[in-house]
Amino acid sequence: MVAAATDVLSLQSAKEYLNITVDKHDDELGEFLAAAVAEVELFRDEVLVDRDVEQTAVSSNGTLLLSRLPVREVTSVTSLDQPGRSWSPSGLRISDSGVLFALTGPPLHGLLQVNYRAGMATVPPNYPAAVKLVLAQAWRTQRPGQPGARGGQMGNSGGNNSGPTPMRRIVEDVLGATLPGIA
């Protein structure tokens, strides 16, 4: 089952948090909600919302680093440069850090297509709070005519872009971790 952004924070909860009492903005707010979840995922480099992932990568040492974590299940691995070669998911293992390797059969090698499911089994309670704050920042700054509106894209701090964006700082503050590359 593929989850939706509303599995992290419901549209109704978002409306209550933003003090929106009418339904005329629901479609737009739903788009902002999905974007806020995507922002938190991007900044944390974690998949919150359960989804199918297709990744193409090269393995030369028998292992392959999967890019979207946490990995819930590998569903298939096929070679793109050796037609007919594939690996059974039951003979594969994946580390917590996303390193995939074969326990049985030939080692992973060459240009590979990996299909897998990624996402958290349970979203920690502070993640919806981070989504709320990112959503509020985006809603306030992206809607013309609102106090403090300035346009741009989510995560865009404007100016010279020399430091972390307001969205990144919000996520760091709520989730309590400094992310790689941030001093």
C-alpha cells in the first residue's frame, strides 16, 4: 500500500493549524502539504511516506548503495547490461545504511535496476510537527496578499543563498539534528 502525504498530517489537521475555516483552498493546501512532506524528506534524506522506488546504478564490488532510505523491501534486481540475469529478493540482504548485497548466487555486478519499497513503518511524532511548520512557512510566504508574502519556491530563502534556508532551519530545529553540510 502506498501512503499519501495526508498519512503524515491530515488535511483537516493542516487546516486547523493554519486557522483555515473554508474548503475553497483544499486542493491548493493539499499540494502545499505534499510539498511540505517532500521538503522534510529532502532535508532529512529519509522517506516518510511509503512508496515504490526504481533505481538504476552500477555495482562493481558486489554491493549497491540504495539512495532512498529506509528500505522496507527489495522487490527485484535485474541486470541491464547482461540480459536475463536477475537476483531473487530472497537471496538478497540490505544493511540499515542501505547497502544491498547478494547472500546467494552471483555477486551484484554491472548496470542494475533495483525496485524496492522505501518509507518509515511508523512516522515519529516530531515529524508531523516539522511538516506543520514547513507548511505554515510556505503557506504564509507563497500566497500573494498575505502578510510577509514574498513569492519564490519552497525552501528558497531569497538573497544570496549563502546559508541554510528557513525551511531547512525549521526542520533542524524541530527534529533536533544538524544535517550534513551545515555548520
